[in-house]
Amino acid sequence: MRTLAAQPLLEHLAGGPLPEWAAFSAEVQPRTLAAGEALFESDVPWPWLCIVRSGLFKLAYLREDGSERIKSFIHEGGFFASLAALAPGGRTSFTAVALEPSVVEPLSYPRILALGERHLAWQKALRAGIEHYGVRKEKRERELLMLSPEQRYRLFLQESPALAKRIAQQDVALYLGITPVALSRIRGRMARVTQTGA
């Protein structure tokens, strides 16, 4: 039986072992990506749930002028999908790009749905995963709507200190919804406050 990063994650979501795991895992083809390589672009078919075995991804929306807005960062043990692409005939609404050399495990969503038709454990895993995604999305929306850029940056540093060290400041700024110059000013203010002890 193959060992996949997806197994402990999905079994945690399901609350126990998953029936037919051996056959399912045999179909999974992990993908290795170089830093800067896209796993998928925007507006393409991609009916897979992606588990990050190693490395780091940014998920970003692209504007018509080619600029981007980063919706999230996903690192080891995390998962992501474009919900728009999971519907029959659907297409991705954002891009997924590796920020580091990375390995991802794409899991067939149609195959998971078929397993869910036969096994309650797969239904539970899928439902819990969607709930987790929804909570994460709601938290992100609240931060963007309710917190100032400096508050968002402080929260990001507080919640993800190790992750913050792995991400370029330009990408952190795009994630916060501000310019790199604005982030530099925020960092400068915070440094001065720390130095003065105010």
C-alpha cells in the first residue's frame, strides 16, 4: 500500500479509516513542481482536491492587467481546490503556483464522490473538508473587511510566524491587499514602536 500525505488528513476528517483506500491511493499521481511553477492556471478544468505533501503554494486571482491578488498560502499538510472547477464542466477561478520546490497530491473529486456514494466515512471526510474550507474562507473575508492593513499584518505574523519567513514581502503585501510600499511603511512603524518600547 502506498503512503500518501492525504491518508492521515482524510482519515482525520472522516474520524477513522477509509474503505477502499488501497485502490484509491494507487490512482493518485503526486506532482513535483519547481519554485515558480504553476500547478494550474485560471479558467482551466481541474476536478482535483490537492494535498500539499511538501513545499508551499500561493493561490491568486489574476486581474485583466496581469497583476494578482493572493487569496491564500497553503503549506505542508494543507489542502486546496477551486470549488468552481469541482462542478461538472467547471473551470478554475484562480491560479495555484509553487513558491518553493513542492510536491502535491491531486485527488480525483469525482472518484471521492463515487466513494462517498458507497461509504459513510468518505461522505464524512468530504463534508468536514468543505466545512473547514468554509470556515477558513469566512475568517479571511472577515479580516479583509473588518481589520486595518496593520492589524491584518500583525495577525498574520502572530498566527503564521514560520510561514511569514518563507514568503517574499511582495507576496505578503498582495495577500494583505496593500502595496509593497505600504507594507514597508507598516513594518517601519512597528520596528520604531518596538525600539522605543511604546
